[in-house]
Amino acid sequence: MISLLGSLVFCMASTIICYMISLKIYRKYKKNWLNPLYTSTIFILAFLLLFHIPYQAYQQGSFIFEQLLQLSIVAFAVPLYKQWPLLMKNFKKIFSGVLAGTILGILSVFLMSQLFHFNHEVLASLIPRSVTLPIALSVSNGLGGATTITVFFVLFSGLFSVICGPHLLKKAGITSKAAKGLAMGTSAQMLGANRSLLWGDEEGALGCIAMTTSAIFLSVMLPLLLILI
């Protein structure tokens, strides 16, 4: 019991410290690629390698964060409730735009699977790469994917989208507030929603709605995906 408690406290403390250091770096330099979600992951990985801590031991000691991820799924109702008037006002744009983005994201994975001959586990792990992490892990588990692969590609997809997305939208001449917010929220999850806030409150709100609704759409599609793959 004492050993388990010590492991739990140690892993929680090291995780929180790595995140706080990453957050301080991000606030100082304000670069998208220094987002604490990514830099803290690198710090934790370096920490485990430096002190020769087995990943299984760290995973067991930090299981509480996995439980919190599951609880956070319920919290996705909050942004929808807060932005309900905006959601109703732009319902057609949001529904069609986010649904199209979600479906295209899934189709792109199927296309890559055909080109590179992914096995079932890799395909199932990549399908939810464009939705927020708690939902992505739930969908990946439901499809028979590997959570470690899913986590990596969710993080990579979010970072890539938040760095390249604004430039691509600018090059394409897209100036619509709704289009920019929905595109960033659908492709880059919470990072995209936060990035959209730099354009304005409406873009940020729509980005948050897109993040939530894309996760809902993918969850609803889960039974169909089970048949397709």
C-alpha cells in the first residue's frame, strides 16, 4: 500500500511539475509549437529515460489522469450550453461544416490505409486523430486501436493544424469568421479553439463548438465504423 501510494504521489508530482515548467515556457515565448501539451510530454519522456523508469510503472502510478480524462467527456456539454444562442443562429453552417470535416478526416485515414496497407490496429488508432483526446481514446478503444498510437497522432494532428491552419486559411483567401473558427476547432481540437480566439470572440466560440460537435459526430458514427473496418 505504501509503495503504491509513493508511486502515485511521485508520478502525479512529476507530471504536474513537468506541465508547470512547460506552461511557464509557453507563457514566456508564446509560440504555438511550445504548447505545454506537447512540451510537457517531451519533458516526461526525457524524465523517464533519464531515470530509467519503466513506462508501465509510470502508467500505473498516473492512472488517476486517465480517470480524469474520462470525466472530462461530460464537461463537453458546458461549451455547448454557454454558446447555445450562437449554435442555433449558425446551426446549418456548423452542422454541415463540422460533419463534412469529420467525414473527410475519416476518409483520409481510409485512403492512407489503402496506400500504405495499415493493419486493423493502426487504422482504428488513426481514425479518431482529429477529435479531442478523451473522445479519441474512447473511440480508439471501441474500434480496437492502440491508445499510444492514438495519443501520438492526436497531439501531432493538433500541433500541425494549429501551426499550418491559419496560414492555409489566409492563402485560400478565407475571411469568414464562421469558416475560420469551425475549421480550426474541427481540425485542431482545443488548440484550434484557443487559436481562433486570437481572431475574435465569435471565431473562438465557433471553434469551441466545432471541437465539441466533431467529437459527438465521431462518437455517433462508432457503430458504422465498426462495420466498415
